[in-house]
Amino acid sequence: MSEVVDEDDRTYRVRRQRRSTIVIAVVLLSLAGAFYYASTYFRDTTPRPGPCTTEVPQQPLRPADVSLNIYNSTDRRGLAAAVARSATTRGFKVKAIGNDPKDATIKQAAQIRFGPEGAASARLLKTHVPQAVYVNDKRKGDTIDLVVGQAWKSFGKVPVVATPTQTLRQCPTITIEG
């Protein structure tokens, strides 16, 4: 009989050890889960800023930024004034209206005369008058001339202005005084 008691006692001890091992494992896993959950409160969870750029986005040239002289090189009276009204309607600043000071005979629709400083303005005007021809006369300043010629009918369609898209946000600027 003593053998049976020993075997039952041993079985009871094994079960008890197994049960206590499972309980300790469950308690440790629960503690680990609780610590992990608590640690999420102490982490820096604010979103980190992504890449940025220091380049200032270029604003496209607008018709309001362009100063025009409109000249007539044809026999049609009042053509320069009519073209000037249309140009003003499109937003251009018209400085002078008159007959072509160079007294040139222009067979094309128009000439756009400009200097190095007015190249961007000339490109913008060309989008409004696609049939015009460029003439770089190396003048000073950014004022350009629209010389209306024999084939002039009207301005072209109003071009669609592309808005600049910036894929990166502006970097914050830091001023260091020293």
C-alpha cells in the first residue's frame, strides 16, 4: 500500500508543478502585455515631418506683370487701339499705342519685339498671339512691343495657365543671430 501512496503522491506533485508553471507563464505574459501597452503612452507618437525643400516655388508670369507697347504697321486705322483694348481685357498693361516707330512693313500677323530682360514677357505674349514672330532687338528693360501686321485677325485663345505644383513642403527657416 505504501507503493500506491507514493505513486499518487508523485502524480499529484507533477500535476501541481505543471499547473504552477502554466500559471507563472500566464502571469508573465500578462505582465509583458501590460508593460508593452503602458510603453505606448511614453513613446513619441507625433508624426515626424517628411522631406522638405528650401526652394521657393516660382510664380508663373501673369499678363498683369507684362508691359506692352502696341504698334500698327498696316494701313488700317485704329487697329492698334482695338488690339490695345483686347490686350487690356486680357490683363496686359498697355503703355503706348501708335504706328510702328520703325515704319516696317510686316506681312505676318504680328511681331513681338523684346530685349534680354523681356524674354519671359515675350514668351507669355506669344501664348496669347501664337501666330506672332519673335524679334530680339536687344533693348534695355522688360517692356515689349506687339507690332500688328497685315495678317492680323485677333488674339488667339486664352491659354490655360498651369499652376505650379510643389511636391515637397517648405522647410522651416531658422534665423541665427550672432
